[in-house]
Amino acid sequence: MTPPPALIIENGTIILPDRLIEKASLICEGGRITALGKRVKRPLDAQIIDARGSYISPGFIDIHVHGGAGADFMDGSAEAVRTALKAHARHGTTSIFPTTTTGSPEQITAMLSTCREVRDSWEPEQGARIAGVHVYGPYFAEDKVGCHSQSGRREPSAEEYAAWFRDDLVRIATCAAELPGALDFYRAAKKKRCLITCGHSNANWAEMAQAFRAGMRHVDHFWCAMSSVVSLRNRFGTPMQASMEQFVLATADMSTEVIADGLHLSPELLDFAFRMKGAARLCLVTDSNRALDMPPGRYRFGSAKDGSWFESDGLVGRSGGSLASAIVGMDHMMRHMHRSTSAALPESVRMASLTPAERTGIASQTGSLEIGKRADVLVLSKRLEVKRTIIGGVEVVC
Ligand SMILES: [Zn+2]
Ligand SMILES: [Zn+2]
């Protein structure tokens, strides 16, 4: 691939992880950021983008996402994967971790191989770059399966996950901490330097502490499909016990993520998570499914063949009286977080870019606007809508 031509984005407000720089420019050469600030030397023959006073932001990074535009990463075809990558680039995501649901062993294997195939032949025009796969389902607790298909849930099997970990495709690994074999799963994921997470779990403090010692450092979608003091009283009786919530809030090295679509969590819960964990330990995720950018209707969550059904009302997914994951993009999550909590704009963007990059080990390559990093850049309007998406120095037209 020939390196993309030089690009200069000028007359914008640059969003850094800790501050804004007004009336600034950013230069990309050879697909990387080579200069930024108020006074930069223009390369010759550069394509010029006038930001007209709007924002220049790092591209977003989504560590928990199931699909979009009618496609789910579990559909098992490269075409479905590419459809979802393009949809998320429209919403400002430049690095993505396609996320498994529960499913048969064959479906999980097919998801991994289609993501590997798309990643290996990827070019920026195709949309968000696959930074790795998030193995999420199938190792969920039976009582916390949520909207995933119950038949695709199971307990960890070393034989099964050894095949997933045979190369470096899987970068995020989820398992409920209380399942038999969970600690061995965490140790195997730690050897591959994955971000290890506990999700869809009814674990107590003791199980979380053991998991932490085995390498677990993150909890999926805070307050959704996780244990609480009350759910543990139902599991163990009294005395009441501390849950995943207390463990995450009390442990500095633990990070978590929120679905900030405005429908899963109220503004005070979003603000509480931000104030307790801080922008360096809280990620924004979309957790969005195939109904993103699709009309309201009935859709399958997970595989198009046998995933569980849910209804999209055009705002969120719903099934059986509870929510069934989000249907909006990362731009929406970042805007809502900024407008409805005490998080300043640099912090709100950090939670959608640098923090997920740091937690997954890709921060030396991407996640912030910094000289030497990949030119994964967005131009956002003053109302924080995505105007342009640039991936590796190439503008993506979606
Ligand atoms: Zn979930
Ligand atoms: Zn999910």
C-alpha cells in the first residue's frame, strides 16, 4: 500500500487528553501525525482541510461492540464484518474490537476466522480498523445471560479456548469469575497479554479477588448483567456481601465501561462512575448491535441464523421487559457523557479513545493526538457531530 498523501487539518480546536488547543493545526504524513499546535510548518502539496473552528479529535476506540447497519460480527461472513466496520466509522470509531455473543463452538470459530480474514486484508477505506477481537460470550453465568441466547452459554473449556488464543487475534477476554475453570481461562488470557474482564457474572468479592490475582482487571458494562449486594443475598443468603460493584470501586487497578446512550444508565449513575473511577479507568463503549442505523423493528442479537430476538424502537434494543444492548454509535455516547455529567470535553473524549487504548495495550500506536501516533483523527462539529473520519491518514467516506 502506498503511503497516503500529506494532510493538514487547520483552524480547529485540538482535543488532547487533558486540554484543548484553540486555533490549531494538525499535520499527517505517511499515515502518522507529524506535527500539531498553533504554529506548524506546512508540508508542500498537502491536502488541506479547513476545520472552520470546529474540533479536531482522536478517533474513537470501541472495546465492546456487536455490529451495526444490519450486520452482527457473529453472522459468520466477511461481508457482515465489513458492513459493521463501515457503520462504526461513520460514528467516529477508528479502532474496533468486534465482540462475540454466546453461540455454538462453530459460530465462535467462524467469527474469529472472518475477523482475522478482514483484518489481514483491511484498508482504511473499509472503515474502522480491527485492533483485535473481544471474546465475550459464551462463558457467562447461567443467571446473568441477559439478552444473549441461553443455549450458546457454557463453562470454560481449555480445549476450546486454547484454539482462540493460538495467535494474537483475541485482545480482550471475558469470563464470569464464579464459573469452574474461570481462573485457568484468565491465566491463559494473561499469557497472551489480553485485557481480562469479568462480565455477565454474579460473582462476590472473594471470587473477584481471586480473579484479580489471576489477571482480571476490567468489568463489562457497569451495572448491567453484573452482581449487586441484593443479587448476592439471593445467591448466598445473609450476611449480605460485597459485589462486583464494590470491588471495582474499591480497587484502583480495576477499570470498567459504561453504555452512555442515556437509556441504560441515568445521568447520576454515569457521573458517579466517572467521579469514582476517573477518566483513566472508565471506558465508553457502544455495546451496539445490528440495529444501529436501521429502522425500528425485530432483529436477532448475535448470529443471523439463531440469535435471540429483540425489538428496536429506534432508540435502544428491548427484550422481555429489559434492555438488549444499544443501537447508537460512539459519537452519541461521547456527546451524552459530556452533556449529562461533570466530565469535561477532553475527559469525555479520553474515555472513548486513550483509555480503551491504554487498557488494551495499543496506546503507543493510537488513542490520542500525539506526534508519532497513527493519524486516526476526527473532525467534529461544534455540536460534536462527526464531520470527517480519517484512519491512518486516509479520509474514509462512509
Ligand atoms: Zn453484555
Ligand atoms: Zn455486549
